[in-house]
Amino acid sequence: MPALRLIAAIFALALLALAVGPVCAEEAKLAAEDFTQVPNPKPSSARQRSLYAAAAESFSAANKALAEFCGGRGLFEEGAYHAELNKAKPGKPKVKTNTAKAADYIAYRKLAREKYAAVADDWMAYARAAQKEGDQEQYRAGVCQALKTFSDHATARDARGEAFLDALGWLPAERVKALKEASQEGLEPPADPAAFDGRHARPGAGYVLKTVHFAIVSTAPFEKTARLAAGLDPLYDAVAALLGEHAALDGGRIGVFVYGTAAEFSRANADRQGAVWSGGFYRARTGLAHFPMFGEAERSARLTANHELTHAVVDYALRGRPFTAYDGARGKQSQGAFFCAAEGVAMFFEPFDAKAAEQKLTALAGRENTIRAMKEQCRDLDALFSLTAAAWAGDEADTARNYAAAAAFAEFCLAGEGKYRANFVRLLVSHYGRELSVTDFESAFGAKRAEFDAAYRQWLDDRFK
């Protein structure tokens, strides 16, 4: 009898194993694909439809709460955006000009993260229900919808085999584990730089250097990376100082990737889903900057970093770190930016030198001949004030003209005595995330259009004879 009971017990355990699968087997991970390109959930069962409705209701409630918060804090444009998300046919809202201060924006972003994180929880409940029903397609759609709503959702990221690495975002979990073991605060060189580079400065490996305002993951040699990193915190402080009271920076670091080989940087460029740049780029959608540190790119590394990280600091200051595909929680994405101001300020900080006793900032370095040749185009302020990202790079000739005009405009406003410096910053703040209409130039810029036009054109004629 004991033998029969033992056989029966073994048989029962075998049946249980067949029912639930291997107890210790790790759950298969979803592909770490671009979740914004995955189709939205389409429920196919009663349980899925119920959870879908709950998530949709949660999203509506979150946006209602955010709209009310914005109205009370003077963030009228963001509040109108959240109100529009609940309409069947959203239109362009007629809203008041924002009166909020930097602290209000920081509080708003914090609340938006909390509200959208809770909605993402509901989408993960939908995903898990679909998974239990064996509906892998809706499981994938639910996970990706959670990330569209809140891109920092840890459970959704774990479902894709990803882990968080400080300001550097979400990377494959195994790589995060390795990078954490090769991470340090500050730029103190390793005891044996050659041995350190042999272990970490190679494709697929890497190490992390953390400064006050930046987290830098690099596969380039330590000395080259540290030399670049040494000037970044002073640049951050200088850009923040220009923005002044408008800089709604919460102390979070900005993520930077430095690549030691062409193959690595080419992959980063390919993932960018836009124009391919040889010298580095900042991607507003992810809030991360990418720079090559090899070959000819090394010669212009500081200038490129100054330009792109000025974009990053302005982006973080005026819109915050990205955390959702619903862009209302940080202002419209950069395709609506007034690119004359956005690019102009980045060009102005290109010569920044952290070691210099006195900064000689200018947007004209290396561009004077181009501006002189295109002076008439630079005088066309109506065309200049209507430039958004969508119209910025039509062809190479347009790009050259646009950069020349933006450089001239920024130089006139920011250099020297900087009579129009405060106006430029006001314009940058007002329109960094919104399209600029020439008709509202005076309210956005804070100066009479006719007076500005005359002064600018006189300066242009005198400077570029």
C-alpha cells in the first residue's frame, strides 16, 4: 500500500507539472521593439473588453485631474491639451497664455507621472489577462500600451527584459547589470587606465561616468570620455542661467551615450528614425544624446556636445524628461518648435569653454561667409518666424539658409549687450513646444515688431557688408 500511495503521488505531481509547465522556467520575454509602432489593443474576449474599458476610464480620469490641476496653476495650454484628449474629435483649443512658474511645471510633471503610471498599471492588468487566455497578440499590445502611457513602467519593461539605468533609460537587463559594476561618480581616472579600457572600452561592454548633471555611458577610452565630460556641468549651468526663472529643472541627470566605434554609432543613428548625422545628435523623444568618439569626429567632439547638449538642457528645462508617448505632459514634441530660436541658442553655445576665464560665445563661428552670401534670405523675417521642424530641412540649400538665418537672429539677440536677450528667452519659452505664428510675434517676443525688424536689419547690413 505505501508503494501504491507513492506511485499515486508521483503521478499527481506529473499531471501538475504538465498543467503549469516547468516551475523554475523563466517566462519568455517580449521583443524590446519600438512600442510606439505596435498597434493599440483590440480586445477579443469579455474579460479583455472589461479591462480595456477600465483602462480607458482610468486614462480619462487622469487627464481630467491633470486638466484641473493645470487650470489652478496657470498651465492653461497643457490643461487644454488634457481636456482635448477626452473629446471624440480633438481640435486646436483656444487657450490663455500660461502664467505658471517653474515650480508649477515641476509639480505638474510629477503629478502627470503619477497619474499616467496608474493608468499603465491598468493596461498591464489587461495584458496579463490576455496572456492567461493565451492571446499573445493582445498581451504584447497591452504591454506596449502601458509603455505608450508611461514609458518608465517597471513591470512592462521587465516583460521585455529591460532594466533602468539612472538617466540612461531602459536597456537590456544583462547590460545594465554589467554597466552598474563599471559605474562611478565623478571623473577620477582608474588606477590602471589601459587595463580598464581593455575590459570596458569596447563594443558591447562600456562603463558609466556620473557628473552632477549627466550620466555618460561610453565604449570609448576613459581619458577621451572624461575630457569631454569635464565641460558638461559648466555648460548645463550656463544654459540654465540664460533661461533664468524659466528653467524648470528638477535636478535629474541627462543621459549621454558615447561610442568608440563607427559600427556602434551607426546603429544608434539608424534607430533615430530621422536624418543621419555624422557628428552626434540629441533625440527629444527619448531625452538622450549620442556622440561618436573616434576618427575625425573627435576633433569636433566638444563643439558638437555643446550644441546638442544645449538642446538637451533647454528641452529638460522647458518640457521635462520624456516619460510618455502622450506629449501633453511635457509640451508638444519638437516638430512644433520655433526652430530659429531652438537652433540659434544651440549654435550660440557651441564655443563654450569650461576652462575659459571669460566666455566668448557666438553663433557666427564658421558661418560668417554663409551668412554674408545669404544676407537677403536672412533679412526675410516673415519666413524665419514661420520655421518649425517640419519646414526646417527641405533640402540642403534650405538647411544652409535656415541655419544661417537662425545664427544671425540668435547673435543679434544674445551677443554683446544683449538688448533683446530677455525677449529671445521669452520667445524660446513661449514657442519651444508650439508653432510660432507671425501674428503673435509681439506678444511672444515682448517687443514691437517694426522696431525689432529695423534694428535687426540695420545690424545685419553693418555686420555683413
